[in-house]
Amino acid sequence: MSAQLFGNYIDGAWTEGPAFDNVNPANTGEVVGRFVKGAPEDVTRAASAAQAALPGWASMNAPARGALLAKVADILDRKFEAISAEMTREEGKTFPEAKGEVRRSINILRYFAAEGARLAGVLAPSERDRVHMFAIRKPVGVCGLITPWNFPSAIPAWKLAPALICGNTVVLKPASAAPLSSWRIVEACHEAGIPKGVVNYVAGSGGALGEALVTAAPVKAVSFTGSCGVGAWLHEQASKRRLRIQLEMGGKNPTIVLADADFQAAVENTVNGAFFSTGQKCTATSRAIVEESIYDRFVEAVVERTKKLKVGDGMQAGIDIGPCVDEGQMNTVLEYVEIGRKEAGEPLCGGRRLTEGGLDKGWFVEPTVFAGVTQEMRIAREEIFGPVLAIMKARDFRHAMELANSSEFGLSASLQTTNLSRMFEYVYGIEAGLVTVNLPSAGVEYQLPFGGTKDSSFGPKEQGPAAVEFYSDFKTVYVKY
Ligand code: NAP
């Protein structure tokens, strides 16, 4: 049976045309779907459709927009299991992880649906008599949304939902490695009756479509999540046109483990942060920075726990870790393992591509632990984006903080401790946008602002109330009565 063809969605209609394959990274013989390969002209047409739909959508009252978003959430909820399974098949994360992500997308849509009844402006007393003054929110305009493959549903959802509730219209460009999960959201928007042109979707090559999107005249804002290189290029292009822009990019996230930590929980949190979702979360732990007095014991426990992780097809029960998303990503991981071998010696576990027992059909890499890693090594500084953990030794808390902060990135960080004073020193001193204590470095909820600092991010934060700031503008009104 040949795979289903998924068209682009422009001005309320599905398009046809030459397609590219969306392949299961756990079994490359399986084509999950065929996606119409969008061209720059499609992006231009989508941006024009979004522009034409803008006045109608922006003038619909916000609770009514919210009711439509709630309908989108309900449609996804009805297809919850099937959509989650598709995500595992297109991205590789385990079925429980995929279900967690789809649930999150549904919750994000419901959260921003409810925001339709708030969307608070500002009201302040005037210094002048009989003057009433206030500021109301208005949409920014057509928004270009460019998303990565690692959270193929949640990231599109957390850009699309706040953009729409604020009255903007959008053109979404999903990652080529996992375009189906966001296609399902767009399909649900169509089924929910969101007017034509409000939501547009164009899949295809990032370079060509990205350029068309950032230069399309109607586009007024760009929200991007992905790699630093692409983010920097987009920023340059967007700046020329003075577009509003938001960039969420790479990380090299530390977990600091102090001697006073709950030892077993610290091991669990480190392993979870480093390896779940195959280390392909932007907030994954890639450096464990461990206090000297427990270093040896901690390394031993992490290695022992890591060896128990089961790698395989994420649709099978009991699997902890799925494949890398594609061959390119797997090769990057394996190249870094070789760099690690030269820098830090043989890994204490892992370090190989897995091919036994049918795994040769996918892009599987053993979870890998390097110990004795020092700050100047590339595996301590560069984002790998795979199941590779570098363990570093710190003399004490201060030294651990120094090592943690000596990175150009600042996305997330975790501290394992039972010392309240250290906890607050860390909270105020760590250079990261997302900070956890006694939890893995990864694991984000939608109700609070999300985003990094330093080279990891640029522009206003995403999610929670912060999202509304990016996707709306103020109009300030003075009335003499
Ligand atoms: P990527 O290669 O930068 O791709 C991200 C998106 O940009 C994709 O849709 C891609 O399309 C598109 N793209 C590629 N070249 C482009 C260009 N010249 N102009 C405009 N768009 C372009 O990143 P990725 O490999 O998908 O994702 C992994 C990276 O994302 C990691 O660095 C990770 O840390 C980061 N990430 C960050 C966060 C965060 O919140 N900070 C969250 C998740 C991921 P194609 O797929 O067609 O190439």
C-alpha cells in the first residue's frame, strides 16, 4: 500500500504536487507519509492569503476565536492515540513520550482558547481631569512560524495558538523530518471551521521556504525554533525589514549534582535529562557537573543505570529510547562520540551504533557516557543533540557554577541539592532561561514563560502569558469626557 499524500494548506485548500517522503527513523523501510514539497511561490501565496484573512479574523471577538481553538483541541483529543502513534513513527520518540507531547499540545490550545476571554490591556489613571486612558491589544499581523522536528506537535502548537488568539494569521513551515504532527493540527483547524487563509501550512526545504517567508511582504513577525546558524541568518534577514522576531535555539544544558543531594534521585534525574527522547530535547542534560566528594560513586551509578536503558522502536512496550531522527543526526552523534574518544578516552558505556536484532533498519545509537570531561573539550562545549552525556568534576559548588556558566548557551539548567541556601544562590546566579531544582533539566509546562538566554535565544519568551506579548501590540487611547 502506498503512503498517504499530505498536501500543503493554503487559503483554506489542500494543494497537490511533487512530494517528499516522511520516513520512520526506527524502520527506514516505512514511509509514514508523502508530503507535497512546497515552493517559494507557495509561501508567497500563503502569506497573501493570510494577509487577506487578517481583517476578518482580527475583528472577530477574541472569545469567539477562543471557541474555535477549543474546537481544534477537542478534535485532536478525539484522535489522541492515532496522532501520538504517528508522532512516534515520524520522529522516533517513544509512544508514552509522544502521548505526553500530544496531550501538551491539546492543553496549550485549551489554555490559549481561554486566553480569548482575558487578553488584558492596560488601564491607568490620567493626570488630567476628565481624561480616561487605556491601552488595548491588537494583533501584529501575518506571522511566519518555523518549527523543528524534535517537538513536532508541541512547538507548532505553542506558536500557533497564541498567534491566533491574539488575532494574527499565520504561515507555518514545519521541519521536513517530521511534518505530519503539525499537519494534524492544521487539519483540525480546517475541521473546526477556522476561516480560510487564517492558518496556512507549507512543508518543504527550509532554506528556500525560509527565505520566501522572511521576505514575504505581508509577514510582520517571525517565530523560529531550531539551530543557531539558521536563527542567526533569519535574524539578519528579519532585521533588514524590521520584523518582530523571536528565536529559540541550541543549548548545552548542565545538571549540577552536589554532595548533599538525594543521590538516587540525582542519578535518575540526570539519566532522564540526558537520554530520554534520545537526548534530542533542546533542554536535555548534556553536561553533569558533579562535586568531587561523590564524583566516583555518581559516575558508577549513572553508568549502571544507563546500561539498563532499553533502546528500540518506540512503539514497542518497555522501550526507553528511540532512534535518532535521521541518518544525518545519527552521524553527527557518532562523530561527536569519536571526538569524545580522542578528548576524554573510551566512553564508560555506549559509543556505538546499534544494529543487532533488527535495529539496523533504523538510526539507533547506544546511550553514551563520557567521564573525566574538562571544560576545553568540544564535547563539553558544543551541542550534540543526541544520547551523549559528558560528566565533569567540580571542586565545590562555586566551581560547579563557574563550569555551568562557562558556556555560550543558556537554555536550561538543573541543580540537585537539599541545601536551600545553595538552591537560591543557583537560582539567582545560573545563566539559563529555564532553571530546575531536583528535577531533570528538561520538562516544560505551558503555563509559564519559556526560553533561554545568551546564545540560546533572542527576543521575547514563548508560552504562558509571555506569548501574548510577542503576538500582540498595544494601541493606546486617551479620551476626554
Ligand atoms: P534547523 O535545522 O535549524 O531547522 C529548524 C527549522 O528551520 C526547520 O523547519 C527547517 O526546515 C528550517 N530551516 C532550515 N534552514 C532554514 C533557513 N535557511 N531559513 C529558514 N528556515 C530554515 O534545526 P533542527 O535540526 O530542526 O532542530 C534542532 C535544533 O533546534 C537544535 O539546535 C535544538 O537545540 C533546537 N531547538 C531549540 C529549542 C528551544 O526552545 N530553544 C527547541 C527545540 C529545538 P527543514 O527541516 O526543511 O530543514
